[in-house]
Amino acid sequence: MLQISNLNQFYGESHTLWDLDIEIEPGKCTCLMGRNGVGKTTLLSCVMGLLKPASGTIMFDGIDLTKISAEGRAPAGIGYVPQGRQIFPMLTVEENLQIGLPIRKDKAKQIPDFIYELFPVLHDMRHRRGGDLSGGQQQQLAIGRALVIDPKLLILDEPTEGIQPNIVQEIGDIIRKLNRDIGLTVLLVEQKLPFVRRTSDNFIIMDRGRKVATGDLTELNDDLVRKYLTV
């Protein structure tokens, strides 16, 4: 579904992504892992068109994303939940969700019922401003907003960061439901190992801008964790 080939990126003189070759399997939840600063968010920024790669290709569902604008990624079928959520604080919950409606191929005018079924708190607070929600509620809003576009691929960058444990549990349950019950392909950037083990099928580990390990989650052993993930 998502195939990244020979991807390179630079910040000034610093080479930040090195000849990355990554493939995200359709219907799976894949976790992109690594210590802070290894290039995970940079990679997502390239996928979403926020950064232009120095070289390489990013193919999604037969489309070379490097040849279309950032605004074209969502209509192509990619839902993105950025690090820090980035909801619109002065808009209501309902207005935040409605932003994705024009992107839907079916041109639906109403927020799909399943969004409120997944996140009942968003229905209860739909007339409140996004900035008035707690951090965990804002994260649920950010995920709901990404789902409104009816994506083929959902990308989440550190969805548990700064979130209270009970909401982390709920978010994990929702990711599994979307992936296993609906068949939505998920690319997850996450550092909390218990959360990763509960939600993900596959893993990719990056170190210093390179892919250093990949495989089924059952292959994520203690040696890999010590070498590339422990602080």
C-alpha cells in the first residue's frame, strides 16, 4: 500500500534520512520505532508532503506522492494525526470534524455516525470548543478528524504522548478495532512498548536516519530493544 524507496532527506548539511526502503503492508498495523531524533517524524513529514525529499519515491496505492502537493495527500486516502494533535482550538468539536467532509469521495454532508460511536465523548462535547477539551479528548478529536475523510491509511505520530493512562487504553482499543474489525491499514509512531505490543502487527526500527530492523512484532526481542530503543 505504502512503498518508500531510496528516500533521502537533508536539513542543511545534515543528512537526516539515508536511502530508506520501507513497505507498509495493507490491512496491518505497523509501528515505526526508534529513539528521539532518529528521523521518524521527518519521514512522516515527507510522506505527508510537509517536506520535499532530496531523492527517492513514495508510492501510495499506485500514486507517486512526491509528485503531488501536500493538499493532495488526504484526498488520495491518507488520514494523518500529527504529533501534538494540532486541532483548531477556537472551532467546536463538530466544526473540527466537519473539516474533513469535503475530502470524502462520497461527498457526505454529515459526520459519519461511527465517529461518535468510536468516541462518545466527542458527541457529548460536539458544541464545545476544541481548546476546552482535555489532552486526551483532543487526541480523540484529532483521530476522529482523520477518520472523517474515510482514509485507506491512518498515520498516527506519537498518539499516547502526554495522554492520561485510561485514554491511552481507549486509543489502543480503537486502533485495534479499526485495524482488525474494519481492515484499516495503520502506520503508528510510538515509543511505549506495552502499547506497541498490544496494537501492532509489524515493526520498523530506525536509527540515525536509517532502517536498522524490521519484522513481525514477535521478532521484537530484548536485544533489539536494548540496542535501539532504550534510553
